[in-house]
Amino acid sequence: KMKMKSEFLVLYCLLSVAGAFVVKPSDTFRRDATLNSFSVPNMWNFGKGTFKFYRNFEDWMKVFPDEDRQAYPEVFNMPKGVYEVSLTKPLGIVFEEIEVGKGVYVQDLVEGGAAERQGKIRKGDILVGVTAVKVIGANWERRLIPARSFDFDTVVGAISSNEMKWSCDDVVLMFERPEEADVAKTDEFIQFFNPPGNSPWKLQQ
């Protein structure tokens, strides 16, 4: 039987892994080449400019013009059954792997914890995105990273990298509600946040 792991307990005993956090190719979805055609340049210019810090979906997308919104409506609108929450640590979520080493879902909520008080997350919801901080030398940034294929330890590493020293007073998580969502549409949507192959997020430092 798979041993259940509690995120809110593990966070207290992990060291910061912000500099070491790596998005492996197997952890993310194949990028659609058309997503490189947006009007706003330098989306993946590491640690600089408008895209250095992910606050929430609405804030992240506000810089794109109407022409992009009309051309790629599947990117600018969350699919049915997908939602985003901002929580302070400890999150009060008990995550469990869906399969060994692949994907996590909400097994339970801690009574009186941040997630339960927030009121939006339900048992059974699947984590499909989470903010993480990557540090290279003097440069750093916080991104929302696709997480459907992350194992438990990678999820905990991403969550714990959201530290106050990087101006992170919250963790942003994106969930899919299985009974409402279309998996294919969710995956198409989340591709937008997948770092390209030459991104520091894909390289081991």
C-alpha cells in the first residue's frame, strides 16, 4: 500500500531547494509551436522583465494584446473544471501520488488549515500547476510550472521554494476537478506555461 505523505508536515523539515529546482522534460507537456507567436516578446528571458514573478493568472496575462486573445482563446481562458488558488504556508493540504512517481491529488484537507479556510479546494482535485522559484547566480524568477506529472517530492520542492526572501508571501496552485474537467483541454491550456527546452528551468545547475 502506498504510504500517504502529508505536505504540511514535510515542509517543516525540508531545506530550500530553490536553486536546484529543475523541470525535467518528462515532467512537462510538449510545447505547441504556435504558442511562440505571441506579440509580447521575451516571455522566457530568465529573471528579467514583466514575466519575472508570477502572481496570478489574470495578472500574468494582462500584458498580452487583444489580437493574441482572439487568436488563442484556449490560452487566455481557464478550461472548465480548472481553477487557481493562492495560499500561505503551511498549505494544509495532504497530497498523495496518483501513480507511483507521477502526479498528485488532494487526499485530504487539514482541519482548520489554510486550504480548508479558503474553501475552494476539494478532496480528489488534481494538481496541474504550481509556482516555483528558480535561482541562478544573482538572477531568479517565480513561474507557474505544469505539475500533472510531478512526483510527490518535486511538488514539495516547488512549494517550499516560494520563500519570503524571494518576495513570495504565498504559493499559487492550479487544480483540475476530475468530474468537471476535460483532460485534453486542460493539457492544451497548461502547455503555455511549459518552459522551452533551452530554459534554465530544464537545465541542471
